Amino acid sequence: MKLGSIVGIVLAGILIITGIIMCMIGSASAKGENKELFMQIDDSGTHYIQDISSEVTKLSVECKDADIKIIGGAERSFIEFNNFNPNKYSVNATANVIPFSESADISSLLDLGDIGFSFKGLRYFLDPRNDDFDEMKKSIIINLAADSMLKIIDIDAEHSTLTAENVNVSGDMILGIKNGSIEIKSCTAQSAVSITGTSLKVNLESSTAKVLRSNITDCEMNITNCLVNDTDITAESGRIDFISETTIDDKAISVTSESGGILFNSKPLSSPFNHEPLHGADEENAPAQFKIKCLSASVNLSFPSEITTNTSPAPTVTNP
């Protein structure tokens, strides 16, 4: 054997041994700090935890189908990813941003684009259970501590359920789910809550935002006791219920539904229903806006009000 070949084999062996030692050291160090260096795989599926440092200001999650939970008031901030195929996701955490992206297929793990090189090693790539991972129920659990500095939570999913409770962000909650459900309870977005989707069931309860913005094709939306300065909701079909214990008389109200009904405090109204601020606009600032625009969706409004409206006559029912 040539000397060059012998040297090459020796160097390769040294590199392999060095790599194994470094992995062992890194794994032991991560375990000592209660962190996972690699995705964990066992009989129940896969599991990975990504810590969220107090400097992180944005979480970005892109996935196909998963149960997503965002929980405030945790002891520490971290994200759990359960039952994702190790070859089909990418997490590239920086000092301020944590992006998670689920790839469409294994060939995309060699993508060198924006999400980076996501190949995680032959031990994952050659795992015979790869097809089994795709059939497992996936979940993402975002735990946020009181010292979290998050400004933006950005979710982009296809078929998913999302729940958020006791969450506080200093910026936006951007929630895009094509088909599924969204439930937000006791949350605060100091800027905006934006919701988009194709077919969505949405429930917002006891939450606060400067702006509530929604654009859903077919929706079942229930908004109960939420404090929102500006509201802009667009839908084609379905039903929208806006129930408030606080009056919106001092907002510029515009509610239209071309072929759906409008109820205001249990009384039917003709479309469009427009109303200028009851006590006049602020001389320095434009009045807050309350807009709902629908094609065939039904709209039900309920809030304490001094507004006097001309209600539509109830339909006459003739006994056969």
C-alpha cells in the first residue's frame, strides 16, 4: 500500500475518533445542562427541545399538520417538537430569532437556501422508521416564561389546531392556518393579532390587542369579552359572533354581509350597518375602526350600546 494511502487512512481514522469523542463530550455537556443535543428517538416517536433564551424576540414556525400549543407562565422558555421526521425539519436558532421549518420531502433536506443545510447524519437518514415518523401525530408546545422578550409569534400551518393561553407578546401574533382551529384565551398582543385561513374555527376569549385582523374564507368565529382598539374582519361564508361587555359606540362601525344576516343585540339589521362615533371623533386622532365585511356569513353583534337603529322587520311566517 502506498504511503499516501496509509496516511489518508490514518487521518480519516483520527477524524472519526475525534468526531465521536466530540459528540460524546457535547452530549454529556448538554445532558448536564438539561438540553438535548440531538433529536431523541424511542418506541413512542421522536422528541426534540429547543431552548428560548431571554434575548429571542421572534418565533417562526412553518409546518404541515400539528397540534400547536402556546403556554404562558412557564418556569422557563423552550419549544418541544414531537414526532417530526428528523430528516424533514430545520431549526436554525440565532441570538434573536428561532425559525422552524418542516420540509416537504427528504430531497429538500439538501436545500442550501434560506433554511440552510438541514442534513442531520446517516443515523437519521438510514433509519428504517422514516415512513413511520410521517404517520405519527405531531405536536409543537411553546412554553414561555415571564421574562420572555418575545415580540412576534409567526405560525404558518396547513392542517393544524392551535391553542394559546396566558401569552403576552410586545408585538404581533401572526397566525396562518389553512384548515383547522385556533383558540386564544387570556392573551395580550400589544400590537396586532392577525389570523388567516381557508376553513377555520376561531375562538378568542378575554384577550387584548391593539388590532384584530382576520381574513378567512369559511369561518366560524366567536369573539367574547376581548379588548381591541381596531377590528378588521373579512370572511366569505360562515358565522361571526362578537360579544362584548364593553361598548363600541365610540368606534367607526361598518358591518356588511351581502347575503347573510346581521343581528345587533338580538335585533335584525339590514346591510350595510354603518355608525359614526357616538360622541364624536377625537380631534387629534382618527376614531377607532370596527369593520366586518362578509359575502354570505352571518354576523351577530352584542354589546352595551346607546345606538338607535332602524331594525329590519321580522319575516312573516304563514301556517300551512
